[in-house]
Amino acid sequence: MNKKNTYKTPYRERFRRCNLEYTNERLWEQSYLKARCKELHLEEEYMKYKIRLMISSLTVFVPMLILLIVALQVIIWSFTEYTKYIYINAIFDLGSLILVTGLLSINFFEDFVIRHRWVMTFTSTLSAYVVVLGDIAFNTYYYYKSNWPLNTLYDVFVLCMIYMFLPIPSSKAAALLAISVSLTYVIYFIHFMAFNEHNVAKYVHGLDIVSIDFFHYLGFNMMGIFFRIMNDTMVRSSFLDRYQFITEEIWLRQARRQESLLLDSILPPQIAKPIQKSIKEKIIQPDNDFYHLGTSRTAENFMSIQIHNDVSILYADLVNYTQLTTTLTVEKLVKVLHDLYARFDLAALSFKVQRIKFLGDCYYCVAGLGESDPDHATMAVSLGISMIANIKEV
């Protein structure tokens, strides 16, 4: 039994066709989404859409930044015994808050930043370095003044701010800015270790802590770059999905309009509208209405019957139509009939007569059909006289 189970898989089984479908996986590839946007000439519209999303996220970040700084100051002033040492901290934090909110507020002018996209990257870079330099300056001041240990506060916060909230349209620009901020902090620590005459190593434990910080920033930047790539992929995918939905919605509206025009040209509106309503109701019915206990339900025949007691029917037939078909070409005959029936329709509209249909040289209409009219017979006769005049002109 074991020997039989160890036989190799037959050749046809090993090389049979795979039935799995992988084409949909390309919908989440960034290269495919970019190529799709360029193919549909939507890259410019996508950038405007992306800028609007960034401005929307900025409306969340600015209040969050204000709340963070205020909460940090409340904690510091509440739990610090010697408050005379923390005035500088408040000055640096509030100054950074004012500068950052002032710079980022420029991006709320959507039309301006769409025309000048470099402003978004420029203000974001300045905002990030305002926080970084304020953080470094605060620590440097207290190190030289009171010989306090080095302890930056906003390094991780700035990296989160760059990758998640700042309105930087390019992912490469965001990555370069974050990497430069990380290198600034690493150089800051190395500078105090290498060039300061004080024994800084006892505070930072030598190069070990610098190495840990280096790999910490490296890992955080890799995570931030991954976040930006995935976010751009999802935004592009949702943008293309919305574009497809809007395109199909416009196409559906046009198709419905053409369907309505076609049906109105064949049937009067009093009959066409109930038919359209019945078709729509059948489409939106759930599937279990059509199937009951495994058997199909008997198809329903729709018939629109309306009773009108006082109407006048006008049936107009062109004389010598057969001779026209033999003497005129098909194209010229169609143009003549089109001109003639267009005149009939305008005359029927002026006399409040409802055209039912026309077929060849026959024009069939009813007076008093839409609204009850005691003068329906007079209107029908007046239309007939007008039709005779139109025939003589054509």
C-alpha cells in the first residue's frame, strides 16, 4: 500500500491548466494604477483629488497639534516643582506651534496650492524643521546651562507628522525629508559625543545608544515609506473606482434618456410611462420573488388599458404615396416624410392633439386624450386642415 502511494503524479496531472485567475491582482499594483491613470488622462485630476485629501487630513492634524502642545504644557506646569526652569520650554513649544500653524495654514487655500504645488512641500519642510530645530535648541540650551542629559522630545512625532499628515504630494519628497530629519538627530547626538569637552558618554552610554537610535530611525523610515506607498495605492484605486462609477452613472442616465425618447416616439406618454414603471419594478424585485420553492413563477403580462369616453381620432393617409416611392430615391423620400411629419407634430402640439404613431404614409393621432377637452372634435378638424396646408407646402 505504501509503495502504491509513492507513485509520482501522472504527466497530464502535473501539467494541466491552472484555473485560478490572477489578473485582478494587478489592480493593486502601483505601476498598473499609474499607467491606468495616464491611459485615461486622469493624472492631473488625480493630483487635485490627492491634494484635497491632504488638505482634509491637515484639518485634523492642526487641532491635534494644538491639543498636544497645550496638554504637554499643562502636564509640565502641573508636575514640575521648580517652575522657573521651564519658562524656556514653554517659549520654544509655543513659538514652534505658532510658526507651524502659520506655515501650514497657507495650504488651506486650495486653488492657490493646486496652481503652485511646490508651496505644499516647501511649507511642510519648514514646519518639520521648525519643530526639529526647536527641539534640539531646547535640549542644547539646558545642556550647556544646567548640564542636563540629552533627551529629545519630538523626533518620533516629527517622523509621524511627515509620513502621515503633512501635505507632501510626492512620496519621494516625504521620504527624503524624513531621512534628513533622522540624520539631523543622529548627527546631533554624535556631535555632543565627539566634540564636547564634557563627559557626555555617561549620559548616552557611548556609541551603543547612537547605534540603537540609528536603527530605530531606519526602521521607522522604512515603515513610513511602506505606509506612503500603500496609501498612494489605495487612494489611486479608490479614485479610479469612483471615476468608473461616475462614468457608468452618466452612461446609464444617457441610456435611460435614450430609452425614454425611443419609447415616447413609439407610444404615447400615457402608455409609455406605466410600461417603464413596470419594467423598473421587475428589475428591482428580489430574486426570491421570481422563484418560489424551487419553481419559476409564471410570467406576468403587462397591459396598459385606459378608458377615454370623449375623444376624436384622426387618421391621415397621404394620397399618391405609392407613386412617390417609385419616383423618389429612398434618401429623398425619407427627408420628405421627416419634414412632413415634423410639421404634423408641431401642428398637433399647437392644437393639443396627441400623436399615437406613424407608419409609412399613415399618421394616427387622438384629440382629448391627455386632458379632457369639450372641443376635441374641433381641434381634430383644425389639425386636419393644417395638415392639408403642410402637405401642399412640402
